[in-house]
Amino acid sequence: EIIIIGSMIVGMGLGFTSSTYVVDVQTNVGWQIRGAATSAIHFARMLGSALGAALFGMIVNLSLQQRGVASSEIASLMDPVRREQLVETSHAPLTAALGNSLTEVYLITGLMAVLALLVGLYMPRGLNPGTSLGSQNPLETTRTRPPTG
């Protein structure tokens, strides 16, 4: 249950911020590079997702290895047919080891979130979407729009 709640919190946080970042970047770049800036955001997001999945998968695997759990034993937990064949006495320690490994991942993720919050608190104030680096002139008036029609 804790894993589900943690995943929901992470998903909601990412869902609320994803479009905000894209709109913020699009607002603060010129029309000529808006597509490149948007694609750079999406590329960075995909690269970060791939690296994050690999990193946290490695942490889970190393944690399970330290607890003396073989990968074939975890595979048996993930397969519904093989899971039914496990004796209850061998099922509980595997489930506990997997739960502890995932707890480590969530703790590391939580620490990274706190670090990101602290970095965000020290970012410059007064930057406003629609203005260039806090200036008083909106970007829309200082750059040329593409021709319409």
C-alpha cells in the first residue's frame, strides 16, 4: 500500500509540473527556437527517465543481492503461476526483501526531492513568464512573430 501511495504522489507531482515547465520554456524563448526548446525539454525528460529507471533498478538489484536474494527468486514473485508454487515460508522473506529494497529507492528519491526543493528556494526571484529574465518588457513585444496566413 505504501508503494502505491508513493507512486501516486510522484506521479501527481510530475504530472502537475511537466506542462508547466514546457509552457515556461516556450514563453521565454524566441519564436525561431521554440520548437528546438520544446524538443530539448522532452529529450531531457526521456533521458532522465531512462537514467533514473536504470539507477533505481540498480539500487534495487544491489539491495536484493546484499540480502542474499537471487534474481530467479524475485522472478518467481513477479510471475503469478510461479508465485502460487512458492511455499508461504519462502514467500514472506522474498516479499520483505523486495519491500525493503523499494523503501531504499523511495528514501533516496525523497532526499533528491528535498535537494531539488532547496535548489528551487535559492533561485532568483522576480522572474516572470512572458518577460525576459525579469525585465519589464514582455518578450512578445521584443521578438518578431512568424508570418501568419
